[in-house]
Amino acid sequence: LQTSDRKDGVGKLEPPQTGLVWLGVYPHAPYTGSDELSPAAGKFAAARRFPLAMHIAESEPEHDLVTGGSGDFAERWRRRGIAVAPRARSPIELLRKHGVLQRGPLLTHCVRVHAAHIQSIARHSPRVAHAPAATAKPGPATPPRVPPLPPPIRVAVASGSLPRAHRNAPRDGPHS
């Protein structure tokens, strides 16, 4: 992320922002970006006062990639010639290590967290968006159990879509 290359393009987008539409920075997730991307995106967002959001702690393959340099995502990276190694003790710890968690991003998913992660989230980034339908595995719709997140963490739950198992199911007639 070269901020000097992006300033003019981003600057052109800033005026159309409204109370309902605004620019933000979304470096997606640890399994789709490098260790350089997240901190650079965080710094860029802070310099522009843009909100920051990331998918985090959403799956076992993500956890395996971050903690052990192993699993499905790691194999995909290796097939593309990308070196893979353990990066942190957990995806939440990876964000903290890179200074991203301290910038207060909106964290999407957070279904694979434990007490220490929850404390860290509460200290640094008390906004979480759960997306049970997106996190559910294909097959019978059983979204992961959402851990209780105490105040000051604010939680939103996306409920506007059917679970994955039902979205692609054949329809036997009109449904509203």
C-alpha cells in the first residue's frame, strides 16, 4: 500500500461522503493479506481519519495459518509460491502485534476468541460485527456459537441473509 500513489485517487472520492456513505479502509483478513498490508492500512486509515475494518478470528484455517503456518490457507499460499511461517499466537494477537487492534477497527466475525482475546478487544477495539450466516459451514446450517462479549464491546449481528446451506438450495416456488 503506497499512500503517495493512492492520495489523489482517494481525495477524489472524499467529497461525495455523507452521513450515510463514507470511505473506509478494509484490508480484509490475515489469510488474504501480508503482514505488511495490515499495519500500512492502519496507518493510512489513521492519517486520513478513515474507519478501519477487518475479518478476524472467523475460522480454523485462518487460525492454523496464523499460529502454525499450516492448514488449507497455508497450502494455497505455498502453491502460489508465497512463503508461510507462524505469525502470532492467534489472529487477534496478530492484529495487536501489528498495531492494528490499537487503531480501533470494526472486527467482523470474532467467533474463535477466548477470555484473553475478549479483554484485548475490549481495551482496543470495542466494535464487533457477527455474521452467523457467513460463518456457517456449507451443509446443515449451524453457525458457530458466538462467545459472549461484555461491555464496553458493542456487537452487531448481520441478519439480512439466509444461512449458506439455504441460500443455494433449489426453490420449489416463490418465497418472500
